Amino acid sequence: MNLLIYLLVAAVIGWIATELMHDRSNLLINIVVAVVGAFIAGYFLSPIFRVGTINDAITISTMLVTLLGSLILLVVVNFFRRGRG
């Protein structure tokens, strides 16, 4: 049951991140964006803000840090995607 809740929260966070970046994506991409964003946030942002990610617990602060990590991921991906074209 915890895995389903985790995936649901990841899908919502990924959807919010892709909407803020004006990207089009599907449910699977939204989940991947949030999960990878959580790892990025855990590595770079958690030491700065002293807050975990949704990998640790699902709270408002961890969701915001994960959202920020997802946005960073999308900015980097969009930078390289535009650089090729």
C-alpha cells in the first residue's frame, strides 16, 4: 500500500513540475520525473534545507523539496534538448 501512495504522490509532483515547465508528458514520465527529482533533491537540496524527500516521508516540506528537485531535472533536460536542435 505504501508503494501505491508513493507512486501517486510522485505522479502528482511530476505533473505539477511538468505543468510549471510547460512540458507535455504522460503519467509514467511524471512518475519518473518525480522519482529522479527526489534523488537529485536528496543529494543536492536536502543538506541545504535540512529536509528529506518523499523517499524519506511524505509531508508538505518533503514534497516541496522533491518538486524543486524535479524542476531542476526538467531545466537540465530542456537545456540539453534545446542544445541539440
